Amino acid sequence: MAAKNLLLLILLLFLTLNLVTAQLRRNFYNGSCPNVEQIVRNAVQQKIQQTFTTIPATLRLYFHDCFVNGCDASVMIASTDNNKAEKDHPDNLSLAGDGFDTVIKAKQALDAVANCRNKVSCADILTIATRDVVNFAGGPRYEVELGRRDGISSTADSVEGKLPHPTDNVNQLTSLFAKNGLSRNDMIALSGAHTLGFAHCKLVFNRIYNFNSTTQVDPTVNKDYVAALQGSCPRNVDPSVAINMDPTTPRQFDNVYYQNLQQGKGLFTSDQDLFSDRRSKPIVNLWASNAELFNQAFVKSMIKLGSVGVKTGRNGNIRRDCGAFN
């Protein structure tokens, strides 16, 4: 009976994902704002010229949005006296402001064009911008499907237990991604986004100073990398000090992330366990040796992620202000 119920649940999820995919389409705005993608791209490029942080911040914002109530820009909503929104949950407090600002600037650029004003959802703007930051960092450019509506709910409580944590292992990550209709291979591919961006020292202290009761340092960490991390994050350092996720090519979207894992240079336990676990290790090795295969897998998984929890029709709206319900 339990197996039958599980099969029905999987079938329902499959049908739901396919229905959403059918509702999203590449030419969604052709009749209302045909230049939407170029307008957003220009705004993103201008923002990147101001600060490189735009790239990892926008990419991370997209993940945090899609994993909580789907890709509906609900993470953009500001808290009010009556509602503590997603962005103020502890797991979202480290989201860099440049990601939010990227969407806001792109929205302003669209609203400056009469036929585009208030026609494009913040969820679609974030989706386009995420594709563009990956491409501007040297990653693949891919077609995005559009037609999302913006979410009409955003609560901090809804974030709890929905986002990956640095201490997660492959089992925990696989389970979390499966709740969003994403496979283990999707999880490994999307983890490759850690080829960009930075983290804070407080998130690696346990691996380099206080791993467990028998050893201070996580034995899976490369010894030279331990020394480098301890140099950047001494015991008495401000825990908010930033360190690169990828110690080799931190500003380039590439497959070096997987090569780092082969050398014991994954920043988080959740990174390094992809190489330590026998189930994910073959994929890590494959993508470490073949950048094109990684890019193809990443694109496929990003498009799949973009269909998670999408709101269409009356299930959402198009916000005039990406940071407020209106």
C-alpha cells in the first residue's frame, strides 16, 4: 500500500511539472514586451560593471527563491509590521543585496519602456537575470521559458527546512532536492554553481578547528587548503569575513569546482561529500574532466529548477514593486 501511494505521489509530481512546463514558453512576452530579454540583459551587464558580486548574488537569490514555495520571487518581498517575510529568515540573511538590486534595476529598465511597464513578472526577471549572470561569468547561454506570476505569499516560517546547509551530506541533499522534483544528478549539477561566489568564515570553522571529538580538522580537506583557510579565517577573525567558494577560479563559471573536489578543496561538507560518496563520485569525476558535459547538465537542471512551484494565471500576479505585494 505504501509503495502504491509513493508511486501515485511521484506520478502526480510528474504530471504537475509537465503541466507547468506546458504553461511556460519561450515567446511568452512576444506580444507585450518583445525585447524583454535584451532589456534585462543590458541592465544586468550594467550592474556587473558596478560590482562582480552581482553574479553570485543573483544566482544564489534564484536558488533561495525557487526552493521555497517555487520560483515566484517571494524571496524579494520585504517584511512588514504584520508579516516576517522569507528574506528575514536566518537562512536568507546572508543573501547579498546586489542580487535584489539586480532585479530592481532590471524592473526599472523594463518600466521605462511604455509597452513593457508592469507587464513582466519579477519572477521572470529573476529567471532571465540568473541565466545572464551565468553567461557573463563564462558559462553557457540557454533559452529560458517564461510566463511565471509573482507569488502572493512570503513568510519566514515557510523557509524552515527548505534550503541546503553547508553540513549536509549526499543523503540529505538528495532528499531535499527530491522534494522539488529534482534528481541526484540535478543536485550534483546545480551544486556546480559553487564555482562562483563567496561564503563566510563562520561556515567553515567547524571543518578547520572543531570537526569532532577526536580530530580538529576534517580529514577530507586537503592539507594545503586547510592552511589557506586557517590563514583567511583565523580563530579570532570576524566570522562574517568572506572567502571564495572556489579557491582556484572564483570569478569564472567552469568545471574547476569538480576538479577542486577531487583534490579535497570543497569548501563545505556538502561540497566535498559529493566526491566522498560513491554514488556521486563518478559524476564528479566525469564533469571534472569534461566541461561541455557539465555545462549541458547544468543547463538542463536549471531549466528544470525554473519549473518548480511556478504560479500561473490566478495563482499569482505581476507586482508593480518587486519588494511588496501590490
